[in-house]
Amino acid sequence: MSRARAWTGSGLDRWWREGQLRKTPVGRVPERRLGARTDAGEMATTRRDLLLKLQDDAQRVWDADRTFEQDAPPSSEFVGTDGQEVSLEEKNKFLVTFPYPYMNGYLHLGHAFSMSKAEFSVAYAMLKGKRALFPFGFHCTGMPIQAAANKLRREMETYGTPPAFPASETEKDSESPSSVADEASAAAAKSKSTKSKAAAKQGRAKFQWEILQMSGIPDADIPRFAEALSWLEYFPQEGLKDLQAFGVHTDWRRSFITTDVNPYYDSFIRWQFNLLRKLEKIKFGKRNTIYSPLDGQACADHDRASGEGVGPQDYTIIKLEVITAPGTQLPAALEQYRDQKKGLYLAAATLRPETMYGQTNCWVQPDGEYGAFEVSTNGDVFICTERSARNMCYQGLSPEHGKVSKVCDLRGWDLIGLALRAPNAMIETVYVLPLLTVSAAKGTGVVTSVPSDAPDDFRGLQDLKEKPALRQKFGVKDEWVLPFEPVPIIDTPDFGPLAAVTACEQYKVQSQNDRDALAKAKEEVYKKGFYGGVLTVGPHKGESVEKAKPIIRDEMLAAGQAVAYAEPEKTVMSRSGDECVVAFMDQWYLDYGDAEWKQQAYTCLSRMNMYHAETTRGFEHVLGWLREWACSRSFGLGTKLPWDPQYVIESLSDSTIYMAYYAVAHLLQGKDNMNGKQVGPLGIRADQMTDEIWDFVILGKDLSDDQLARAGFASADRAHLDQMRTEVLFWYPMDLRVSGKDLIGNHLSFSIFNHCAIFPENKWPLGFRANGHMLINAEKMSKSTGNFLSLREAISMYSADGVRFALADAGDSVEDANFATKMADDAVLKLTTLISFVEEGMRGLQSMRHGEFTFYDRVFIAQIQRATSLADAAYAGMLYREALKVGFFELQSALGLYRVAVGADQKTWCENFHRDVFLKFVEHQILLITPLCPHTCEYLWNLVGKTIGKEGTVVCARWPDHEEHDQVLLDAALYLEALKERIRQALLPKKVKKGAAPPTACRQVRIFVATQVPEWQSLCLEVLKSSYDASTEDRFPKDLDKRVAGALTPEIKKMMKKVMPFVGMIRDKAKLEGETAFDARPKFDEVEVLNENLEILCTQLGVPSACVVTAGEISAADPAFEYAQDAVPGKPALFLIREE
């Protein structure tokens, strides 16, 4: 296809005349405006449709030219005869990747925002002349797809096909997750009362069948989605279509899907894990793991509907033995245990086993729901919440694994007053007391009380001692409370032997209801007690708390006084709607806690460009706490663990170095073969990619003829493997990875670790760029409120370039970004206005003036050069909002000022425009926004390319050459604009006294220019300059005004109304510009600038004439003499001569 034929549209004017309307480019999507302008009428729609038309035209050109397909050059171009690669600068390449999206639904604006950062970066790299590659894959590993398919199957089995859902069971819309199966899994979060919090938080989603309907899938096609593989066949292809419509600069030959459905990718992952095991990075053993009882397997981050990043919290359960004491009585349901040898214990979960010496009582929630549960084969019974008992039964603390053995139900009221024997306590018998702040959602619902070192415990005990009515309310006898005082056990820095007592006094805690003060006291006591406290009792007396704590815990566990217990730090819901527990189970795990491996990760991080300091701090935090990570589960989609195929590799572990697979995917699989079912361009079968072959291709290890033969290769095939090796050598290391900041805690950190383990240092990643989440119109994305846009909807409403424009404007920081639909709407108007301007200018090109540049021609050229330089820096720093600001908005503003200055702001403007200036502006404007709006720019480039001698596609053009802009010239232009505004203000009619004649019209404006700095200004500048200190925040001392006043002569002091405003102006200027602010004279010749532009000044201001006069040359007899004395360098004085 020739370029001329590809561009079938001839522009906006013809488009409007012919009234051509275009159908949506990516499927049937309802027209929704999301708060955008709805009164713009047919014209707004026509403008959008033009952009959609140009979008299709550009993409046809790119497809035909295979514009974004990039291959590595021959190795001889970047590897020397000594086998050493040239420097990265000499390679002049750029590889950017984006975490492949999970394909359980259509792509949405959240995906598009993060992905746009990579898209803009690769487009900019191409303009800078780099060989740039942005490959894109699709992730299908894990539970979400399987969970959604299973849910749909259950619905069809229960309600028929198509299902007839009972009206009473039709569920309400939920807060929309970011994809179809996310929404499905959120819907499932409603089982049992324990899930009420998740259900309340997320709402109740629709049935899976209805969710697929909402996605536009016909009823006849929905049943096939009961098979997980159908999701893999459908959504990746739809995602690819949406990305192509968006104009992504991607080499689609390198695209693939994950899981063992794709045999090529499957072999790559198996190689990776075999290698990690050989390197002893993967280990096996029992460990606490977040686990879904319903799914029967570990629940990793991407298998969760909520609770991503949550890990196990380790507790120590203190066995508080229930004993008989005068005045106490067992609940009737527990009488059977009075005379039996079975142990009956209140199970108190604590994080501070070292403080058990100071127990004075035990707390329960009076209205809390508890139970008695058998926890071992010998019949011991724990009293705790059912939620904690559910966790225990997966940790070897029940007669039968995975089953809760409940003896009876109890309430907190039943337990108050029970007598207990507390291990390690210095008090022989303690009692169960009520505390309203005990939470059933954390720990076991039973809490030991150590009032000497726990502010909550001290204040709870004091409230019961000080308030008889409170004791009476809960039936608490005096002897259970009044005799007990805090027992000193730890000497804490700044707080002494009774830290909690002292802290409550310091923070003025009066009752257990003083929550804020208690929280502060607790934080201080716990922190100082752990890091600086010393035990004063027990066998470890004199040892630091930090050292003694684990020892005391181990001793209590060994003596049978306590048991180890764990639960999720926060509620975790699986994709199947199950509340997860912590299970102590056999696991294959990656040992990210290994000291040597962790140090490698820190080294890699220190060399990387993270673009934001906050991102670096986030990684440092994660690398610090990250330890073991379970890398396998029992079922779901993915690659089977090579040496233990009963397990599947989980989704965050098979996605750590796949960026290297992009380097060879186009050779192994090729275009239109994402599932790898066909043999690719090199004719290599997936089963031929043995570990030895991958070792050679990815790592360059020696490959013998025997190894080659065992893999089914002939000697002649070595050239194919060399070709793959060349691709890896050239493209690696990865220059940039772009992602949401939520992946710092897992995927991105894992990627650093795995690259460090597998690759040599010169192939470690070079940069990660993280961003915040996406809001729409400053509100959270939500289908239930209608504040949601899929990528295909957004493109159909605003065009790809309109969406890209608004995404660039959305934000560049790690904070949440905002997609403003008004900006997307405005983008359509601004881009089509630019098209009209360029089209009209090209038609009138021959009528434009040429030859010597005027002052304002030169100014506009300097503004173009400045915008180009600033945009270059913004793109290099991945600051796309800034690039849009300086490269489009500010340049368009400069264009407007130029048109006014040269009189080209009328309908017939071309003859006043300088031809070379017009072409320079158009070339730079196109290239400055090409990374953001490539489709529009492709059309405009096609329009002007021949004229400026630069044909070809704009995405393959080069960033415009530009000299350093002339700042002095720009300062002169600002000087003129400021002067014009002052003259306008002077020309405005003034109020006149009643009966007085109105002022006559202005006949001439006299402009007085000062060539010498007045004495008073010189004195002020000397003081300011001597007082300036760049090393301080304020730059100037606080007594600056006093210093200035002290340096002035008596005569100058009479001019204080002039002096102090001048001092303030220079002070503020110096804070922004530094010492250059003390230069009193402008760097340009005021008289020359004014004389060159007097005619323009008069025309724009509507005055007959103006003249420039040197202030020092005017005589005292001149009526304007006093006015002229106000002139200072850079600020002329004015005198208006009016008609007689």
C-alpha cells in the first residue's frame, strides 16, 4: 500500500462537508459520556469521527510497513572479536516492558494509564533514533480464570442453560474490580457470617453469567466460558484488538499467552525453575502459608479477591489453665471437664510472650461469641473464637486436620470470673475479666493482661478497680480485681519499671475510652520496651527484651505452656469467595530471605533508575522484609513444577524474567500464534527447547554437539540458536519496566531477585517506573456508580489520540492519577483545530511572506526552540504531563501571541505569517506530540513531509534539531508585553470629577528609557547582594528590611514607597533565579527593541504615534520631566500626550 493511498481523508473541512460518520473501531459500545460535554452537538461527534478515521489510516500504514517490528542487528555490530559487547550507549537500543495484564476480562483505563507510560517512552526512544522495542504478552496463569469458569459452571448446573435465576437471589452490582473474573470473585465473598465484612465492603456482585452478558458476550457463546481454556482463547485476542486500536508501538510477533497451553512458554518457565532449584534458590518444607480451605491450596496474591500483600502473623498462644477456686463456677457445658485429666485452657494469643511474668488477669469480650474446641488427640480443649479455631485446625491443633472439633458454644459472659493458672506469672491465681475493646477479629479473642507494660491492660484494670458500678454491671467480684496491682518485670528507658503506668500518666489517659492517648502511650512503651528494655525478673533477669523474647518463647513452647499459632495479618478473601486461613503445610518456596541473594538485590536496586525517591524507598522496604515465598499450588492454570508435577507454579512466580522470553518469542512462535500451537518461523518445536538449549540461548553457556543432537537439532540448526542468542544479547538488559506501584510489594521485587539469581550483572534490569492508581473525574473507578471505562469504550468515545492526550495529562507522580473526561473531550477539539490550522496554512503557503525575520519571527523561533528543549527533558524524565504542557499547551499559547503580534490572527492570516516560521512551527509541533498523539501527527506529517523534505512515517522520524533558545530575546519579548499592558492600563478612561471635561484621545505615547541605574536602586542591590546566602532556605536574613534602611541616605529614605516594593521584587526574583536577579540592567538594548517594534506597538494599542526618549536627555523644562524620573532599567516611564 502506498502512503498516498493509505491517507484516504483530505482533512477536517471535507469531512464536515461530506458528513461522514464512522462506526466504533473496536466493537459495539454504547455511547456514554461520563460527565463530558453533551451539548456540543453533531460538530463534536464529527470531530471525534475524523480522529477515528485518521486513526485507522495511520494504523493501516504502520501495519503495511511493519513499522514496529524490530530485530536485533547482527552480533558483529555490537560484539567485538574478543567476545565483549559494546557499551549500552553504543548499542543505542531501548527495551521497555509492561506487566502483562491478566486476561480475565477486557482491558480498562487503569491498564491503559500504566501501559501508556511505556508506550510514550518507546515512541520517544524511536524519535531519538534508538532501535526501540515494546513487546506485549498476556497473562493467564493462576486462579481467577479458573474460579470464574467454575462459578459459571455451578450456575448452569443449578439454574439451567440459559439460567433462570430466582428473583430473590439476583444480586446487586458491586464496586467493579478491574476485570470480569475480579468481579466474579468479589461476588463470591459472601459465605458465612465471617465474610460479612468483605461483603459489606464490596457489595454483592452479579452472577457470572450476568457479568459476561454485561461484557457484551452473546448468550449463545457464554456456556463455553465454563471451560477455563475458552477464556484464554477469547480475552487475549480481544485485548490485542483494543491495544492495536489504541495505537500501541508493539512488535506483535513477540506476543504470547502464559500457562502450559503454550508449550514454548511452558518450556521456558520449566527451565527457569529447574535452574533456580539447581542454584538452591528453591526449597521445600513446612511453613505457614495463606491458604484457602475451599480451594484446598495456598492462596497467593493474584489468587485473592482482597488482601493482596497480606502475610501470616505469628502469635504465641499462652495456655491459661482453668482451675477450681472459691467463688468460681464452670459453665454447665464444661462441667464434664472438672474431674477429667483433659486440660481445659483459655487460649490467649500474644505477640509478647516475654511479659507473661507480669500477668494479673485475662480479658474477654463480654458479648463475644466463643467456643470450646478440642485441639489435640489427647482431648485438650481450648476456649477461643471459632475464627481462630478454624486457623488452628490447619496448623496441627485439632484431632483431624482441616476440621474444627467444637465441644460447645460459649459467650464472654460465661467466662467472666473463671480462675486460671497462668504460666510464668508471679501471681498464683488470676481471673477472667471483661474488656469491651477486645476484638474477635484478631488473635483468639482471649487476651492476657500485663498492666505493668501494656497501657490498655493497665487502664482496663484501673477502670474496674475505680468504678464499682462497672464491676456490678458485669458481675465482677471485688476479690477478682481489687487485690491485684501491676507487677514490675521490665525496666524501660524513660518509663522505668512500670512503663504502662508512667506512660498513662504522661499522656493523661483517664479511662480505656481515651483511644488516641492510649494509642500513643502504647506505641512508645512497646517500642522502647522492646529495643531498650531489660528484664528484672525470671531466669533471664538482666538480659535485654530483644534478646530474651525468642528464648522465652521457645522455652514456653518446649514446656507445653504455649503453642505456636498464626493467622492472616488482615482478612484475605480468595477468588472463590473463601476467607483464607494460615495453614502449616509442605511448600516449595523461593528463599528470598537468603542473605547473599538479598544483598545482590540491594546492589541491583542501587544501580537502577526508579524515577521517584518514593519508589526507591518502597523497594528498600520490601527487600528488607521479604523472606520465603510459596511458589507452587495444587491446581489452577499454569506450568507444572518440573520435578513435582502435582504442583502448579503460581502466577507471581512464573512472571519474573519472562521479559527475556520476548527476545526470542517472534522466532519460536511468531505472529498470530499466541498460544504456540503452531511451529514458529525457525521451525523449532517446543519439545526441542531443553534446559541445555535455554542455557545457551538465554545465558550463553556452552552447547556441545551431543546436547544439540539430544534436543533433536542438526549441526546446521546451530545458526538458528545463534540467531536467538543474538536477540537476547542485544535486547538485554531491560532498559525500563513500567508498572503500578502496587506491584512493588511482589512482582517487581521478585523480578529483581530472579534476574540477580539467573543473569550476570551486566544483564540486570536498568530501571523501573511505578505509578499510582487511576481515578476517573477524581473518583474511584467503579462500575456500580457508572464511573468506569474499558479501553475500547474510551477509544470509541474520544478516539485513541483523545484518550492518550488525557492519559498524558492525568499525572506523572506515584500518587493516584486522574483521567478527566473533559480533558479527553477538549483534546478532540484541540487536535482537530490543529489539523485545520495546518491544512489552511499549507493551502496558503505560497502567499506567506519570506526573507528576513522580524523581531517577533525571531521571538517565536526562540519559543519553539525553548519548547523543544523542555519537552525533550520532560520525555527523558518520563514526565508526560510536563511534556504535554510545554510541548503543546505552551507552544500553542506562543503561537497565539505570535499571530497577534504579526497580525495573523484574522480569517485571512497566511500573508502575515512567515513561511519558514510556519513550517518550523508545524514540524516541531507535530514531533513534540507524536509520542502522545501519533495518529493525528501521522496525518499532519503526511501533509507537510514533502514540503519540509522529511517523508516517511512520523513515528520513524527524528526528534527535531534545535539550537539553544535565545533567552535574551525572550526576555525582550516579555518586556514588550509588560510595557504594552502598562500602556493599555494608562489609556483606560479615568473617572473625572463632576462637571469636569472628559480626557481627550491620546495623540502620542512618550516612552522614557533609563540607561543608568538610579542611585537608590544601586544601594538596594548592593545590600541585597551582600545579604544573599544560597545555602539557606530563605536566602536572605530576617532583618533584611532593616539592613536596607540603614544603608540609605536621608534623601533616598524619602522615596521609601519606591524602595521597599523594589526590594521585595528583587528578593522574590532572587529566590527563583539566584544571583542573576541582582543584574539591574536587562541584557538587551531597550531603545533598540522599542524602536524596532514601535509600529507594532501603535497598531496593537490603537495610538497614532509613539516615541522613545532616553530619560537622562530630557530637560527640566519639559512637562514630562517628573514622569521621566520614574524610569529605571527594564521599566520605562510613560507620558501620554492628548489631543488639544
